Amino acid sequence: MARTSLYTFAITGIFLIAGTLWLWGQPLICTCGEVKLWINSIFDGGNSQHIADWYTLSHILHGVLIALVGRLVFPRVSFEVLLLIAVTSGIFWEIIEHTNWVLDAFRATTINAGYLGDSVLNAVCDYLFMLAGFFAAYNLRIPLVIVGVLVLELTAGLIGRDNLTLSTIQLIAPVDAINDWQQELNPVPFNGITN
């Protein structure tokens, strides 16, 4: 696939994500009626509703890992193939994340109890951040990309109290100690009952 076609597909992905989520009933923006650049707490009601939040770092990492793994493990795979993987997986994730099966899996973890999904704005921005991560990781030197991965995960984990690694662990095999540590920042103490 030619680069021009790939870039067209990448742009089309914005409309595929936005259109699908809107048809499924996700709000275009936060139901609070505001658009904010950054939400600083994973426990804030505006989390996953505005432009960016701590989970944005995981979406950046999604794109970074596709480029990094491609460059390290499959060095003969072309830029076009890696971009196609990034675009396709980015579109697929933003849509499948809003299926009942995935939403229920997230809700089963304490930190995501009550999660209703992203606003259309947030999902589209997550996709764009993923693409930015891909392009950055494809063009930067590999040691710098590896440092970037560590910085993204450590920053989101230590300050935001959730990241790609912790989310994956808690979805696959929940650890009470991780949950307890995450809940320390929750302004509304968790009572141990999930929806």
C-alpha cells in the first residue's frame, strides 16, 4: 500500500472511530459540557472524557511499541506495513474498547468500576496520540525510544497510579496490593463492592 493511501486510511480512521462511537451512543464531548486539555486524576469523572489524561500515555505507548518491536524484531518489515498495523490496531482498539464485552472486563476491575467508555473526543485523541507515538518511535534512535517507554510507564504508574502494565495485570490476574495502592488516591473511598 502506498504511503498516500496509508495516510488517507489513517485520516479515515478518525471518522470511523468517531462515527461508530457516536452511533453507539457515546457522548461527543464530556457530558459536563466542557472540553479540557488534561484531567489529572484517574478517579476524576472527566477521566476518558476530555483531550488527555493518564491513559493517554498508554495510547502513546501503543504506537511506540508497534514501531519499536517492528524495528528491533522485524527490521525488514517496511514502514508502510508497520504503519498499517498501527492504524488498523488503533482503529480496532478504539472501537472494540466500547463493546459490552470489553467495557464489562474493565468494570470488573476496581479502578474501572462504573466506567462508561470514552467520549468521542477522547477516543479520537487517543488514536491520534497513538499515531504520534508511532511516528516518534519510528524516527527516533532506538535507545531513546526505550528510555521513552520506561519514562511513560513509570510516570503514569507512579504519579497517575495506572499504566499499560498495571491495567494488563489487573485485567488478567488482579492483585489486591495493586488495587489498594491505586485506591490511596481515590477521593471517594472504595467500599469493596463493584457494579
